[in-house]
Amino acid sequence: MNRLANYLTKYVQNYPDLSKSEKLLINQTVEKLATSQSEDQELVVLIQSLRRFSLESELTQAGKKLLARLQRKQWLVGIVNVLPFGK
């Protein structure tokens, strides 16, 4: 299991107040990560889905916290990938 899948699994365990929809979305993402899907691609899909829940006012406080953390992770990874370290 990769790091994102481990993080998401622990997050679901630590935040039982996630909605059924949020838990289902996270579990589906973990399952997809177990196959050949790239972590970056699944991260983008998960963030987009959580944003959609937010727009529809269906995102719990725990879901909002997860969305903020995932967006921060995506932003940091994007910055690191763009900067010319060691070149």
C-alpha cells in the first residue's frame, strides 16, 4: 500500500464523523491506488470530488479538513516538481 492509501485509511479510522459518501469516496480511492492508477492522478480525482461535495454543501468538517490537507500536499508536490533543484 502506498503512502496516500495508508494516510487515507488512517484518516477514515481517526475521523468517524465523515459522511457515508465521503467514506465511500475515500475507500474507492484506496482501492484504485492498489491497482495501477498513479497516486497523483487519484489525488486530483479525490480533490475534485471533495470540492464537488463542498459546492453541494455535503462536506463535513472532517471532509473539509481532509480537502485542505490534500490540496496543500498537491500544491507542495507541484512546487517541488517545478523547481530546478540540482540543475
